[in-house]
Amino acid sequence: MSKAAKRAYISVMSLLGLIVLLLGIFVTTFDFFVGLILAIALWVGSGILARYWGVKKTKD
């Protein structure tokens, strides 16, 4: 897998974390704390995966 594809995968994981957090804030049927925990898990997971793959999460 190329470095650009890895960076895209990491970015998608981070974006999913943001979407889950926003769902937890604005949707009444989705609990805020569940959304917060899932968002943090996605962000930490993307950071760990970025470090494992040797990809920086920020643009060079």
C-alpha cells in the first residue's frame, strides 16, 4: 500500500471519529457518552495505526 493510501485511510478513521462525536452531540437517540468513547477510540486507533505504518497524520 502506498504512503498516500495509508494517509487517506488514517484521515478517514479520524473523520469517522468526528462524525460519531457529532452524532453523539446532536442526535437524541444516540447517547453522548457512547459517541465520545467511540470517537476517542477511533482517534487513538488512527494515531496508533499511523505510527505503526510510519505515516504522519498532518500534511508534510
